[in-house]
Amino acid sequence: MQWEPVIGLEIHTQLATESKIFSGASTAFGAAPNTQACAVDLGLPGVLPVLNEGAVRRAVQFGQAIAAEIAPRSVFARKNYFYPDLPKGYQISQYELPIVGRGQVEILLDDGALKTIGVTRAHLEEDAGKSLHERFSGAGGDLTGIDLNRAGTPLLEIVSEPDLRSAEEAVAYARKIHQLVRWIGISDGNMQEGSFRVDANVSVRRPGAPLGTRAEIKNINSFRFLHRAIAFEIERQIELLEDGGSVVQETRLYDADKDETRSMRTKEEANDYRYFPDPDLLPVELDDAFIEAATADLPELPDAMRHRLRDAYGISDYDAALLTASRATAAYYEAVVDRTGDAKLAANWINGALAAALNKAGLDLSESPVSSEQLAGLIKRIQDNSLSGKIAKQVFEALWAGEGDADRIIEARGLKQITDSGAIERMIDAIIAANPQQVEQYRAGKEKVFGFFVGQVMKQSQGKANPQQVNDLLKAKLKG
């Protein structure tokens, strides 16, 4: 019998507030260690936390974006545990009464199918500090340093249902949440800076059997590592069970250098944390007016835009999904379509040549050397037959290199497509006259020889002859 993976994700996304969730300390990234942790963040005697309204508003926006229940009353609790980067000895979080209840998101699978993934809850909490395991200058050996700048940064922890059945689905879901928090502007989602971190709960079972014992893989900070960590853990658990062993409920760490997960500690249960309501914080009570004000300026959401682009422009679900990967990409696409009127050609160039160039250079669309206006100018020259598809790729490379707009590049490089039928005919006549043996072969039924003639014409025209005209004229001439 086959094994079925069962996966749920806990995603911690830092909210894009300027100050921390319970203090006025800055959340800016990159400051010198321990320069942005105030007395409240450190839990010094006599201090009291004050809730950041901006964090609450952003949590409500996320809840509305996934059609979730927004709790009219939510409560902060103390989650008690000891760790060096947790200065108070407890974390302020939410437990029994989170601010966001059940919701759902839709993911697009590799085969084009759509799958709905349940979101159990999303709750507000404060981030811990950061432990740095490295060799410090002047120290006698390997030490662990503690940077408390991150302590108190507002987090929204988004907990999925165990609806995911493969590493691929898990990555698709994580990407969808990442897309969404950036789309609505509640987080920058920067994984390198720790703004978006994923814990994966992984178990396996026989199809139809009860849920198996799960292992939690902590703090995965890239989609590639998320896929590799889950894939490794699935195989590890299957091998363990098939060898007669049993899976231990534990917390594991993914080691990217060794491409494996390894045990960190046994997994705690909720009662190990001794949750109780924080006596320094009142319950959060939200009325309809606050919720309406918080969500009044939400943009068109990615799923709605994907459906609109598909229906309005006649493009595929796949193309529409790629074009709505970010608000910037969607806006770029619509700007190109507005200038050219060709939705499919615009989608092909943005999802093809432009995406490949950005990926190769490691750039975000906002850093693209080719503006939407420049790409539209290139597409217009394809539309009016000034450029063939092949030559257009050369023009795009020149656009990317900063050589000016499409018209300037075409003029400077002499790349304008030859559409003069008389000029193309003269080339064809000369090539036919110079290759009588190939002419006879074609007329005898060897149709593959046709490609030889096309190649000769394109070679003589330096790739600038209109391909459709070349094909039509060649067929007429070779008939004899």
C-alpha cells in the first residue's frame, strides 16, 4: 500500500508597522545589534505593554482577504517558555481566542487544477529575539550572541488545516500566502530578512487511516528549502515506519548544507506552555465600524484579478496566475495591454523573455531595465511587421542592455523586417536557380527540403525577411 503525506503549515509573517506590537521601538531592519530593544521589549520591572492599533488593523485586513471570521473579541495570553532570546521568559501571543478564525485560500496546482486549503486561524503575537551562532572577534571560541532588535516585532501567525498532501502543494500554499500578505501591503514578505518564516508539520499515514504522528520542521526561510525539507521528512518517516520503527513527535531543523532534517527537541504540547490571559492587556473588542474602516481600502484581491484578466482578455488560467503573482506584475501587464491592445502577446513576453531575464539577473520587476512602455513599443513593432519574432528577441536584449527604445534600436542596428514582396521574390529566385538538385528533391516529394530553402532565404536576408511571406512565396515558386 502507498503512504499519504499529511502536511500543515504555520506561517509567521512580520507585519509592516513602524513600531513594535507593544512598544514604540522601531522595527526597521539592519540596525546594530540590541539598539532597538526598549524596556518594554525586555520586560523590565514596572513596564506595561500597549497594543499597536496598526497591527490589529493589518490582521483584520488579512482575515477579510481570506474570507475568514473576524473575532469581535480576542484575548492575548502569555506563552511561557525559556529560551535565551526571549528576555521576559514568556511570549505574548493569542491562544483560545485568536483575532482571525477559519478562512480559506485557493491554490493553483502544477496540473492546472485548483485546490482549496483551509486556514484554521491567524493570531497576533510578538516576535522573539535572534540567536546568532558564530565566532565573534576577540572571543576565545564559538559563542552564541543574542540580538534583541527583533523582540516585540508584530507577527501574524497563520495556521493551515492539514489539507496539504505533497511538498509541491505545501510550496504552492506558502507562495499563495506570501503573495497575499505582500499584495494587501501588510508585510514586505522578505524571507532573507526573516519577515516570512514557515514551520511545517509533517506526518504520513496509509490512505484512509487516522492521522499519523507529526514532526515539526522549524523556521524554513525559502520556498526551495521548504520543498526539500518536506520531501526529505516524508521519505524519512516512510523508511522509519517500513523498518518497523515509530515516528516521535518532535521539533526538527532543516540543514540545507546536508539536505536533511535533524532532531532539535521533543515537541511540546500546548499545556507545556502554561498559557494564561495576560493580566497587563485588556481583551481586544472590535466593532463593525473598525472592521469596515480597516478593510475599506483593500485592493482588488489576486484571485479576483486572476479571474478578471482571464475573462476580459481571453488568456489562460496559467498565464493569469503568473501575471497576478504580484500587484506590480499585474499593473505592468495591464499597462502593456493598454498600449498595444494585444493581451496574449503581452502575456507571452512578460511571462517569457522578461520573466526569464529577471530571474537570471536575480532582479525584482521593480528593478527591471525594461519598462512597460518600452516593452509595449517592442510589441507594436511585431504587430506592424517591422520585426519578426526572432529579431524581436535581439531587440529585447538591446532594451535590457539600455540601448534605448525599440524604434531607436531597430534604426541603429538596421533590424527592420523586410516585407517588400519584390525583394523577397528576387532572393528566392536566386536561391532556386542556385540549387536545382534540392528543387528536384522537393518536387519529388521530399518536403523536408523546404526547410533548406527557408533557411537560405533567412540567411541571405540576415534574418530580416518576413517568415510568413517567405513561406508563402517559396511554396508558390517551388510548385514549378
